[in-house]
Amino acid sequence: MLHSQTESVADGRRVQVLDISDFRIPGGTSADIAEEITAQTSAGWTTGLIHLNSSLVARAAAFDPRIRQSVTDGSARLLLGRDPVHADVTVIRHPTVLQHAADQLPPISTEHVLLVADTTVIGTDGTVEYDPDQITRLVQEHLGRTPRWAALSAEIRSQLEQAAPGLELVGDDWVNASDGDVASAEVRPERLGHQVHRDRLRQLAGLQPLNPDPGQTTASPGSTASPGSTASSARRSAGAGQQDRPALLLISSNGTGMGHLMRLMAYGRRAIEFEPQVLSMSQGVGAVGAMGMTYEYLPSAGALGMDSRNWQQIFTERVGHALDRIRPSIVVFDGTWPYAGIEELRSSHPDPLWVWSRRGMWMPDRGGEQLSTSAWFDEVIEPGDFAGAADVGATTTASATRIPPVTLLDADDLLSRDAARRELGLPADGPLALVSFSGGTVQDVGSDTAAAIGACRKLGIEVCVTRSVVAPHVALPPDVHVVNPIPLATYQRAFDVAISAAGYNSFHELLRFGTPTLFIPKRNSSLDDQDRRARWAADQGWSHYATHVDTDGTAEVLADLLEHGEEMIARIARQDPGNGAVDAAKVLADLHARRDVRRGTW
């Protein structure tokens, strides 16, 4: 039976909701916990936090700033030491945390335990990330309860069911507090935001809001909180106005690769006048945290299995909520098709300036219709392309501020050959080839990878394959090295040659940082003209080009790259105009200065 929620909670070791996790984890998990704390506070529930030092954070690090803010403003209590703790409901986020750090828990008595699986049981490289049955036993041992599991997505739910059929899984996926209710095909505005979280704690654990009308003391995305509300106060405390630097919100579409996200990170690294924060629909958004930036993940319509029209409202609500909380001076969107909600957001949030970062090299006769959305933006930046002279796409005649090609890193950021191989655990001597075909079809990626491995073996070259290639459908021989560092370019000097797709990011990193490369354009690209980009580079003598990989032909090309690669790379080095990320940062700084001068009219 639940303890009375009206009894005294003066004892800081008795709370309604106890959140357990590693609060140093950057990005999604900590952002979701912070949102849930706000929802719990608005309902009148007390929140306690127990932090576990897990192996997920490999070095000493501070709490995520949003969690720190929750403790600072009194929304949550950090419970330290070994004194007993009592909670009506305990929510454990990220199973791996508990699997490796359960012995750090103090004595806990609780009525309900909800274990939120934020990540898949099987990692992208096929390894088992955690054992659900083992974690269930740990909860039983340390908390005296059998947990109910909640999956963050259908994929995670499926893996949990297969790995541990006896788990007690709650009926609905654990929708993040600011994602809204996406379980139904129809998006209902009254179910968006923090109310989702309050409802599920009431349904799963019997908690009843102590505030008579919590809807008046919190703000769902896009709504307005009352001036004295706890949620509103928390946002004022955490907003950009309290920081020394103005906030810069960087929004990327999902795409099929990492180009959108990497360009935004490149801008954020060099825009030193700003405090950058990333909101991305890319499932690779964890790379942002690895670079030390704050980020949020907004699942795309495809990731949620939703109709794009219904998802559009979630996008508008979620970004609106981010604008309320972050209060950026400038918003940068990187993608080839701006979402319709941007026009609505500009109307409802008129203060920030908006920039469209729009790379060129579009397929001929495709995509011109979205260029009309340039009117939604105060500035359009077009990152250049080494193969820009071959560009015949729609953007070539569109107005934009054009800058040199953009890469996340500069040459000075790269490790030496010896250091890169040592950190990746690769052989110190002998030639190494990097093979990277992300974003193709299963058949293309599998057959090209197998042929590339065969070609390297003919020449006695050891093979390194990026993890994105092998997850989950490409089987690899045991002598192939799998690498997945973030960012990969840091370690690029480890490789003597590369066989790669010709997406914007990989193309410019490989050429700029001096890796002789055979480019194989991706065959299912909907807008990016990888074929024209790769052909142009080959015509200039910068690299080699092929439409597909075959063992004998590729071996001949690799042999040529090993012999003549240095002189090929020297050609592009002589023409490299420098990293356009520096130019983009200057554009943003100038925009901010103009905004301050013309604040009355912008």
C-alpha cells in the first residue's frame, strides 16, 4: 500500500519519486530526466536523485547542466550517503548503469520500480549491452521489488521480449516528457508534454497530483505557463539569459548520414561567442555529446512510425518548447527541406533569427520547390563543395552566402599515424585500408564490403570497417578490424587508403586530411549528387571513382592509390580554400550583432 502522500516530507530521504541513473551522461537520458523532474514538481511531487558512477562515462565529469539546475532550483534533492531512502515510486533510467553500479545504492524501500530501457539490448556491433534478467535480479536484491520494464521504442521492446521473455513490460512505450503521446495515429494536443509523464505515474504507480490543477503550473510544448509557475521559473533560471554567451540552437534533419549533424557541430565549435545546443532528428546525435556539446534527440516521423502530417505537430511543439527554454539568439537549421512548422514557429517565437544551412550538389531537376522556403529565414548559408564546379543542381542559381567546404575538424585536430593506430588498437606497422559504405541498401553494403575485403587481401592490406557498415546485417571475417570512433576524422591518419561512399562529410574529410580514396557513390541517394561529386574528383586526379566494388578491379585501384596517392592528395591541398566553418561562425556573429543593433525591428 502506498504511503500517504500528505504525510510530512521534511525528511529529505522520503520522496514521492526517486530517479536513479548516471547523471553525467550527456544528452538524451539526462535531458529526459530533467523534463520529468519538471513535470513531477508541477504536480506537487517531491523528487529525489541517486547518482551512480557507471562505466558509460569513462572519465571524471560533472553532472549534466540540466540536472544540476534541477538541484539548484530545488526541483529535486540529491540524496548522498548510505542513509536509507523511501520512495513511493522509483524510476531507473538506462539499464547498463544499474548493471555495473548497483553496489553503490543505499538501502531503498519503495512501492513500485519502473526500469526504463533507453537503449537496445544488442549494440550496433552485435555485442550484448546488458542482460535484462540480471538487472531484474539486481533490482529484486537491492530494492526488494520486481521491476516493471518500459521500452523507449518498438525496437527496444522487441529486443527485450526476445532476450528475456519473462519480463513484465508495461503496455506503452516510455514517451519522453516533451515528446508527447505518439502511440496513437492521431496526435492530441492535450496529451502532449509533461501531462504524459504525470498520467503514467498516476496509472502505473497510483500517484495523484497534489497540485489541484497541474496543467496551470507547467507548460507543455507550445503552451504558456502562468507567470509564477515552477516550470516557468525553472526555464527562466536555465535559459540563455542567465549565461554569459547568447544561446545558439542548432537543428538538424534526420538524413541518411552524418553530414547535417557534423556541419552544425562544426559551426558550434567555432562560434565561440555563443553557447551552442543541438536538437536533432538524427539517430547519430550521440556524437554531439561525445564532442562535449549539449543535445536533445527528437525522433523523426520515420523513427516513430508516424504519418508525417501528424508528426509535424510534434516537431512544432517540441521545437517551440526548446525555444521557450533555451531562448536562443539564433537558430540554424541544416537540412535540404525545411519543415513546415518553422514558418509557424517564426510567428509564435519572433525573437530569434533563423538561418538555413543548405549544402548544394543537388541532383539535376530535383528539389527546386523547397527553395521557396528561403523566405522563412533571415540568412541562407551554403557550405561549399570541392566539386562545386560540377554542380548543376537547383541551388546554383539560388541566393545564399557561400562559404568554403565545411568539416568538423581541422588538420591540427588529427592524431598522428602512430597515436591513432595505438588508440584504435590497430597494428602499428603495415598498410591499413578504411572501408565505409554507410546508408546504402543491405545488398549493396554487404556485397561492396565483401568485395572490398577481398581486394585488400589480394594486396596484403589489413582492413578496418566502420561499425555503421556492419550493423546489423553484414557478417565480417574475424580478421577484419571494426572501428567506430567519434569523430572518425580524428584517427584518419591511421589509414593508408580508403574505400568510401561520396557523401558530403566523408568526401571532404578524406580529401582535406590526405587519405587517398576510391569513392563509390551511394546508389539510393534521393537528392545528394554523389555520383557527380565523385566523378569530378576523379577527373581532377584527386581520387579514384567506381560505380561498385569488384575484387580484382578494386585491387588494381588500391595498388595505384598506394603508389600515387600522395601526389593525388597534393593536388587538392593546393586548391583547398580552408574550412568554411570559420566563415559560418563569422556570419552568425555578424547576424547577432545586427540583431542587437536592430532589436526593435527584428
